[in-house]
Amino acid sequence: MAVHAFMVVLEEPKFDVEREARKFGVIDEIYVDPKQPTHVYVKYKQGDWNRVHPAAVEQLYSEIQPPLEEPPVEQRPVELQCLEIQQPLEESPVEQPPVELQSIDCSFLPVSAVRAHAFDVGESTGMDEIRKALVEADPFASWWPFVLAGIVFVIGTVRTYMGGQPCPNTNTVPGRVCVVTGATGGIGREVCRELVRRQVRHLVVACRQPEQGDALCAALRKEAPDCTYEVVPLDLRSFDSVRRFVRQVQNSHRTLDALVNCAGVIFPPGGRTADGFEQHLQCNFLSHFLLTQLLLPELSRSPHGGRIVHVSAHGYTAAKITDRDDPLNLQQPLGAGRDAFAHSKLAIVMAGRVLAKQLAREGSNVTINSCSPGLVRGTGHLRHSPIMQALFAKVITYPWMWLFMKNPAQGAHTIIRLVTDPALAASSGDFYNDCERVELTELAKDDELAERLFRAALRAVGLSDGQLRNELPEAQD
């Protein structure tokens, strides 16, 4: 009797040939040679013994396919691969000793193949596969999830710590009029955004390029349509520009509630300003010093108490004043940009302390404080830095800047607290960092040197000790 053989492709790695074959009532007996497991003999009810390959079965599925008693829910056609027809083996003995049947190991069959529709997979087999999949998918079976979680935790902790303390007060300041210099920059923009969120009545945007100020006001107007906005040009490289700015503000406002001197430069290109001063000294300190002196009358009229906030930097601690008779370093040659930057920030702190004492003696309700926003990225201050000129340096530096530096919104927190917190109404002449008061260096606390620096600054901007602050010299147009 010829054996028509074909390959039955299965999903399961093992199956019981006897069980599956007997379902159709075609194969009567199956015998597996214990000495040669690859020798499989089948006996049909109406036929003789035949030897077949363990991967092949009589063509019972193609010739005799009686309906199943309980057909499977999903049936898909068996994928068949035709094999070469094998010739029947010599007739086996009629009587074979009873041998315990063995399941054929078909682990060599492809696991990814489609399931034969005639095979019934038991519930226990499916559950075993599910359990095995769950064990293999166990995330705790490897150290990598713990390593990744540790890295994410460290990065998150560093970012939170470097972000500094958020502003502790959330009160609003309705009805206030605030002036912000450097309003279109990174920190200044965030200061303006937070002030309008806290319901200031009017915001004066001081910037060098009015078109940028207009764009900022258009964006802020969408967030706070009830606030009114005013863009006034201000170029800190020119004292004349400062005086024109003051006249325009005084013509529009008799009372000011807050002045935030947020503008500043670092590593600016070019030499001295048109007024003959080193750029760091004039833009960061002298022009703001003049602006503050000239707007003091309007600030003193505030019913809430005028507040002046100078944005300094922690870098002031590296500043040096080698000649006490020349506290502004006017006679010193132009040195490295970082030294000039540090000196200008020290001058802000020292002059602010002197002015705070003067206002206290006069009984003024105006307070003046300095602060450090911290290391802040995204402000544009480093665009002229020698380090950031090379592409390779940018690629290496930017990831670390993202990790260790604040964003502009975080840098604005301390400024916002100094402008809005009622608890700081009596604080004046202090220095703040991360929304908390901090101690100054010994050089910054040198009162005698600070007085010298204050008087030198008055002379540099064209004011004298006895001159009234609201008497403005005519600007040179």
C-alpha cells in the first residue's frame, strides 16, 4: 500500500501523533521503535503496517476529512508542503509485541508556522504559554530597568535642585504700574509675563528694539487683556537715551510702583560706549543707576511703597577693586570681559546698599534690593562668549547647560518675589538668591568703599550730591 505523505506544519513544538490521528478513525495502531525513534510505523484499519517519517503523516487530511464533533472557533487551512512520495516498507510482522506508545518529538518543526486546523490545543497548553510569556516579560528579571530608573531619578533630582526654590508667594498686585528694562530678553520676558498674570494694571516695556517690544505686548495681551502696555525705547549704551526714556515715562505716569532693572550685557563686541565708559560698566550699572535716580520721585508717590529691584549676579563675588580712589576702575585698562562683568555686578550691589540707607534716613517708603537669578540658559547673554563660538563647544556645552542651568522662568522667581511679596515690604539694601536673603561678601559690605563708589557713579552720570533727582539735564538729540 502506497503511502502518500505530506508535511503538517504546526505551531506547538510537540504533539501526540496517536491522539491526533485517532480522531479521524483512520490509523488503527502506531508503533515507535524505541531503538530508532525516527522509525515510526502506522497500521491502518484496512491496510498493513507502513513506515513513515516522523514529520509526515498519511494523507488522511486530504482524502478523509470527517467533520469534527466540536469544530474550533477559528479554522484556517493547513499549510501543506508536498514531499516526495515514499515507497511502502516491507511488510511488518503481523503480530507485534505490545509496546507503550511514545509521543513524537516534533520540536524541530517551525514554531512560527500556522496551526493545523485539525489539531486541538488544550487549555493547559495555552495557559503554560501565557505563564512562560509573563515570566520572560518580567522587568525585574534584568538589571537594566533599575539602571534606567536610577539615571532618570538622578537627572530629575539635579534638574530640580538646580532649578532653585520657586517663588513662595502667589498673591496678585492689581492696580500697580511697573517698569521692566530688558523686557524682551529671556528673564525680562518671563518677569513681564508673571507680572501681568498677577494683575498689574500697566506695564512699561523698556527695550532697545521697539518692534520686539510690540511683539511681546501682543503675546502678553492674549494672556492678560485687561492690562495696558506701553513700549518705550531704551538704549543703555547712551545716557541721553536714558534721559529721553525718563521724560516719556514721567509724561505718562505720575506714580510708579516698581522698577525692575533687568537688562544687562556680557562679552559685548566693540570697545567703549559713546559716553566713554566700558560697556559692562555703563550698560549693567551706570545707566541703571541714572535711571533709578531720575525715577525716584515717581516711585516715592506709590501708595503701596515703591520697589526697586536690581538684577545682579553671583559672579559679583569674583570682582576686585584694586584702587580705592578709583572704585569704578575708570583708570584701569580694559581687561577680560568676565572681570568687567563681575565688577559691574559688584557696583550694583554696593550702590544699592548706599541708596537704601539714604532712603531710610529720608523716611521714604521706597525699598531697593539686589538679587541673583542664578545660572540661566536661554537668555542670549552667551551669544558673544568666546567659548560658544565653536560648533564643537556648543554641542558639548548645551546638554550640560540644560542639566545644570535654570530656564528663564525659574530665573525670574526671585525677582517676582521682590516685586510682589508683602512680607518683603520692609526689606531694603539686601541681596537675594533663590528667593531667600543671603549674606554678602566682605568687599560688598565695605561701607566706606561703597560710599566712594556711589559718589563716583553720581559724577559719572552727570549728577551731583546736592542736585535734585527730578531736575533732568537736557538730552542731546
